[in-house]
Amino acid sequence: MSVSTTLSFNKSLNETTTRSKLDTLQSATQDLIDQKDEEIRRLNEQIDEAERTLYALDKEAKENASTLEEEIATLENQLSQAKADSETELQQIRLKNAQEIENLKAKQQQELDSLREELEEALKQSEEIAATKQRELRTQRESELRKLQDQLREAREKTAESTLAAAEQCDVRLKRARAIADEYASRVETLEAELARLTEQRRTEMEEATKAIESASEALDNRERETREAAEKLRRDLDAKEKEHNMRVAELKAQFAEEKAALEEELKQVTEEAHSLEAQYAQIERQNKTQLQATIKDIEQLRSAVEESKRANEEEKSKEAERRAYLRKVQKENAALEQELAFVEAEILRLKADNSELREELQRLDALAYGNKPVSPRKKKSQ
């Protein structure tokens, strides 16, 4: 075998080896790029799924929060309305009972005044009639007694004057005078008995009037007792209605507390789901970070391999024009690969930005769940 043949064979062998290495490197590079594209696609799908889940959870949380707020507001309005209605009803009952008690008291007082006036009028009339009768009888008896006394005195005087003049007639006239005196004495006794009878009648009438007054007082006491009993019954009814009102308010408060506890439990579940989703997102972010680091490492290795390939191509430039043309082609492919790598790096930056937006969305959901005011992305950047 000649030297030229050997050189030609070695040249051909070197070209074949170089072409094989370049093909292998290009194939490995393309496989790695395809693999990274697939991983990036899966990451994008996971991020899209996480975004959809976050959006659905955010929407559900907003709807639940709005529903909870509406239900709480409705319950508070119902409780306020029930309290207002109960207070109004209780106030009306109190006013009605107070008015009824006042009416009963006024009616009772009117009846008592009327009865007292009737008793006083009857007693006054009875006293006036008795006093008038007593005065008339006393005047009449005193007048008769004075007349009898005058007659007796005149008779005695006449008897004394005629004693000396007509002795024979003295006995007859004396007897007549004594008879007249006895008659007058009997009439005086009769008048005194009548006076005693009138006095006893007056005392009896006074006793009857006293009994009537006592009976009227007893009737007044009975009326007052009935009024007190009616007022006590109204007070008991008012207490019973107030107790019923308090029980109703307590039931409404208990119902409100139960519904509020249920709503708080539901809000707690939503918050726990948000935390779970946040943990899942953090795990996905860690996985993405690991995969991105592995991708960057593979890209660096690929760049090193490309650099080695460039250096090998530069060493082969001086050997032949065809090989230089082939190396130019490889360089063009490497340039395309670098563009692809730049695209991958840009995609990585976009993923990082998306991850940052997802983190801000999670923080906003957490703020909504805990009632904290969310910080806008512009404010966060300015801070």
C-alpha cells in the first residue's frame, strides 16, 4: 500500500470518524433538546393545570365568601328584624296593659267616688231628717210641756187664791188640780219616753249608717282587691310574653351561632384546600426548579460539547476545503442550536415569571382566605 493510499485511507477514516462523531453529537443534542422540550411541555401543562386549579379555587373561594357574607348578612338582618319586632310587640303589650290598668283604676276610682258620694248624701239626708224630726218633736214636746207647766202654775195660783174664799169648793178643785197635775205629769213622762225613743231611734239609725259605711268600705276593699288581682294577672301575662320573647331571641341567637359555626367550618375547609394547593404548587415549583437546574446543566454540557466540536472543527479546517465546508455547516447547525438554547433560556425566564405570578396569586388567595388586604404586584415591585 503506497503512502498516498495510506494518507487517503487515513483521511477517509478521519472524515468518517469526524462525521460519525458530529452525527452522534448532533443526534444526542437533538435528543437532549427534544427531551428538554418534552419536559418543558410537561412543566407548562402542570403550570397550566395549577393555574386552572388556582382559578377554580379562587372562583369557588370568592363565591363561597360572597355566599357566606350574604348568609351572615341575611341572618343578622333576620335577627335584627326579630329583635325589633319583639321589642315593638313587647312595647305594645306593655302600653296596652298599662292603659288597661289605668282604665281599671280610673273606673274603680270613679265607682268608689260615686259610692262614697251616695253614702255621704244618704248619711247626710238621714242625719238631716233625724235631726229635723228630733227638733220638731222636741220643740213640740217642750211647747206642750211649757203649756202644761203654765197651766199647772196657773191652776196652783188659782187654787191658792181660792182656798181662803171657797173652802167648801177646795176639795173638789184640789182634786181637779191634782188630777190635772197628774195628767200633766203623765204627759211629761210620755214626752220623756218619746224623747228616749227618738234618741234610741237616732242611735239605731247611726248604727245602721255605720254598718252601711262599713259595707261600702268592704265593697271598696273588694273592688281594690279585684283590681290588684287583675293588675297582677296582667303583670303575669306580660312576664310570660317577655319570657317567650327572650326564649325566641335565644333560639334565634343559637340558630345564628350554629349557622355561623357551619360557615366558619366551610371557610376553614376552603382555607385548608388553599393551603394544600399552595403546598402542591411549592412542590411543583421545587420539582420545576430541580428539572430546570438539570436542564441548565445539560445545556452547559451541550455547550461544552459544542465548544469542543468547534475546536475540533477549527483544527480540521487546514486539512481540506470539503471538510471546512462541512465544518461551516456544522457551525451553522451549532448556531441554530445556540438559538434554540437561547429560546430555551427565554422559556425558562418565562416559566420563572409565571411561577412568580402564581406565587402572587397564591398570596392573594391566602389574603382573601384570612381577611388580609392583598398587596398588588406593582406595590410589591416598588417595595
